[in-house]
Amino acid sequence: MRLFLATASLDDIRWATTAGLIDGIVATPTVVASELPNADVREVVAEIARATRLTLCASVPAVGAAEIVKGARDITKLAENVIVAIPFIEDAVPAIAKLSADGVRVAATLVYSAAQGILAAKAGASMVTVAIDALDAVGQDGVGVLRELRAAFGDDTECDIAAAGPSSASSFAACAAAGADVAIVTPMTLRSLMQHPLTDRGLDRFLTVISRRAKPRRAR
């Protein structure tokens, strides 16, 4: 399972890239606004594109097909590795089909059911993004939707399934087990996935042991 980091922070991107933990960046207007409320989204995306060669998922501040297509073409000029995120709503579906036909990779967002994901893939999306945190928040089974999509897609559908918002180690592992191709996490969540109380306890024991070891004598 590949990892995409949802952030506009170049420091977090550099850290995760140096550690070899991520395969892409998500810098949609929602992500940018949460970290840089007064920033120009296009400028932020351009800055990230200059700083990394990782896949970059960005979106257009529009919901009409014509405006989305125009904005998407503008975004793809910033970098070759861009995936354009487009909400899976009726007005925007023609934009997914048009951009896909033109060779632009599209991630369908606001997908909350297997039926929506299947239709998004049929329209030409190369990725469908399921916000499992949003589904879980309203009492629905986010991982279950991933599992249904995986079963429906099988090995024949050239469309990735992205799980957005796993907030714990168990949720993250469940997404992988359900067959998600991509997990989208925040820097905070990514760091938390590296932690476990037993790891901390084991480290404390290790440090205690090595601090008590006698230092080797130097040969005279």
C-alpha cells in the first residue's frame, strides 16, 4: 500500500521523503486551508511541485465541468506528476471523462459508496478516494466500502482505491487488509503510526542495558 501525505508543509514533506515513508502528496484546497489559511492554493501547489518529484494530488476550486477542465489543465502545467482531484458529483462527471480521455490522471473524491466508486472508475478516474473517517463518523463502515470496491474492481480495473483519513494504527492496518492501494494520512497520523507503548518500553530497557555495559579496555 502506497502512502500519500496530506499536507502543505515542506518541512513535513522533506522529513517523510527522507525517511522513505511516502509516495505522494495531497495538497487540495481543504488541506492547504487547514494549515495555511491565507495562502494562495496555486502558489502552494507550485512550491510543492518544485520541491519534490513525488506524485502530487491537487484540485481545482470549481464544481462545473468546464471550469474544472480549464483549471486542471492549468494545474498540470505545474508538474508532470499531478493527479487532479475532482468531486464525484453529477456536474463534474463530464470533466472526469474529458480529462481522462486527454491523458490527465484524475482522483474522484467525495466517494462514500462502492456504487459511486464503480461509476467513477467507469467515467475514467484513475483513483477513487474514500474518506473512511467521514463514514465512520456517521456510523457507517468505511473499511467495508473499501472491501466492497476491491471485490468489485478485482484485477481488471485500472483504478486505484485510496483510503483517506485512517486515524489509528488499527484503522490503517484494516485499510491495507481491505485492499486499499493508497492510504492518505496527515503528518501527525503518520508519526503516530510509528509509535507503540511496547516499543517505548523496549527502548528504555535497551538504553538501560547498554548504559550498564562495561567499557572495553584500551590495549596498552
